[in-house]
Amino acid sequence: MPSTPESFLKSLLASALAAADPLKVVPPHLPEPPKGRTIVVGAGKAAAAMAKAVEDHWPGPLEGLVVTRYDHGLPCSRIEVVEAAHPVPDAAGRAAAARILQRVQGLTSDDLVLVLISGGGSALLTLPGPGLTLEDKQATVRALLKSGATIGEMNTVRKHLSAIKGGRLGIAAAPARLVTLAISDVPGDHLSVIASGPTVPDTSSFADARAVLAKYDIVPPEPVRRFLAEAREETPKPGDPRLAHASAVLVARPQDSLLAAAKTAESSGVTPLILGDALEGEAREVGQVMAGIAQSVRRHGHPLQPPAVLLSGGETTVTVHGNGRGGRNLEFLLSLAIALDGAEGVYALAADTDGIDGTEDNAGAFLDAQTLDRVRAEGLDPKDRLRDNDAWSVFAAAGSLIRTGPTRTNVNDFRAIFIDR
């Protein structure tokens, strides 16, 4: 049995992160070196660690450029690492994307372009389409982030405002052989959604992008509205011959991390149940549902007997109505805590596997039966804080924030609810 519920749940998170460590998962999937040049490019929160893994195991010469989030870099000797902003793009990301697009052009069929893609790449690999500015994209992204749109919906818009995403980087690399290694951070592990699929065919359309904005009542800047309405050049679709030279491999998935956590739980004498690796929906609503399942385990021994742990991944959303601080994992935990109402023997941990939940410096938080009592003793009303999207203040007051620092990987959210005997 675990020494303490908190240390047990943190051990599960550690196992989940280890299963998605780029230094471990990238090398087994490296392609054969080409006759010609090897160009490495990439984007995402894991980009620097993936580049380091390539450098450490590549048998021949190589060169390249990857872009990652600020403070997520690692020193590389042959691949340049640039840092830029996430989730709202900045000029550093735009400049890096332009250089990456230029790097893959003018190659031959003897050359190899190795593309390293992970979550966060949509914001980091930002290159506005013709006639659009960085400010246009920033305004659109800010509106999407507050709207409650899913990651798939957000990336449908992003790729149709881009000169590099949605398969366009792949087209630019022709006729070189192109191999994409991807770490999935999206529900369903769709390659066209991870980092907005810069090297793979895209099944969505300009009409789909317009529909997303209409669904969430988002009025974009006029150049964005006009660009989407004109729909001059669609993204490449499945079967496009311009991508015949391209292939892609998933090197790490959320399910892999959940399975690793489940194995650790079993070794501790706790029965795991993986509820799914692709859960979506409003974070507060998912919290309420999870509370009901946990109470069923606690009271009735269904769907499994305690001691047990409920594991899940995916990416919830938050429709922002208030002015508080906190990411989707903290909002999930606060809703869960309110629904559990101090139930004894139930503990939870939720964290973003990239180490940053929302825009704060914490990955997530830990929850026990006394968390809300400690918060109320500090003069905070948990329900008021939830209404103001201010879960960060709750868990900061409780002293239960979890700070891992940048993990340099990203397999989406990790949630674990431990029900003791």
C-alpha cells in the first residue's frame, strides 16, 4: 500500500511522465539516414528534448531548427533551439516558423527532413497566411482560448489561417523524404490535429473554420473574416500527391502514460481503472461526473472495490466567464472537490503533463477531504471562486499546488482519483 495518498498519486504522475520522455521514446523510431542531407525541424513543448534525443542517437551529419516554449529549451550542438510564446503566439515564433519553412525548401529526393512535433506546436509554429498579421492571429487565438472550443476546433481555425500548418510544411519539403515523429497531446491522437498537422493531410476546410467561429459567437478581426471567406487555397487533403513523400509515426500517446501509471498503481496494491485517454468537455462538468464515479466506488464498490484509482486523460475545456486565475486541471479539481463535499477516503491529483496548467507556474494540484476546509479558513468561498474561474486561488490557499517545472513533454492532461478503503 502507498505510504501516503499524496505520494502515491505523485508517483503515478511521475510514471506517466516517464512513459512520454522524449529521450526514451524518440530513438527507437529514428529513420534510416539518407544519401544526402538530414534537416531536422520541429515545434512543440517537447521539441528541444526531441531534438536532443535525435542528436544523441543520429549516426551521421545533421542540421536544423526547432521552436519550443519559453523555458522549455535544452542545449543542442547541431540543432538550433528557439524559444517562443504559448498559447498566444509572438514575433519569436513567427520568425522561427518562417526560418523553418525556408530550411525545408530547395532539397532533393536524396535528402531527409525529420520533423519533430508535439503539443503546443500550433502556437509556436505560427506563420500567418497572406494578408494576415501576427496581431490578427493573436486576437483570434485569445478569443478561442476563452470560448470553450475544443483543441480540434481551435486547430481547425489555426491551420486555415496559416502558411505552414495543415500540411503546408510537408508540401514545402518535397521532393525530399519527410518523416514526422509526433508526441500526441490531443484526444484521439489524430496527426492532423497535433500541432495543427503541419506535415499531414487535412480533412477540415475553410467552411469548417468559419463554422467554429460562428458556433462560439467569435467575431474575428476583419482581415481574418475576409481571409476565411475568400478561402483561396485549401489545405492539402488525403491522397494529395504532394505529400506522397511524407510519413508519420506516433512515438508517445496519452494512453501509454495511463498504462504506465496503472502498472505503478498495481505494484502498490491499488486496483486501477482507466476511464479513457480522450475525455473532453467542460472541466467543471467532468469534475462532477468523476465525483459521482468515485462516490460509487467508495459507497458500493462499483465499478471496482477500493483501494482503487480512477485514471483518465484527454483535454477538458474552460469557458471563461470570470476574471480569476487557473487552468483547466485546477477547475476540474475544484468542481470535483465541491461535488465530493469533503468525502473521506477520496483523494485526487490533476495536472497538465507539460508542467504548466493554463498560464500559471503550476502543473496542477492535489486534493483531499480537508482541502476546502483549509480554503474556507482562509476566507474563500469555493463556489464563488469556481464561478469566477479562480481555482488557482483556492489551491494556492490550501497549499496544495503541484509544481514540476517544464517537463519538456506533453501527453495532455493526467487525472487520478484514489479511493482508499
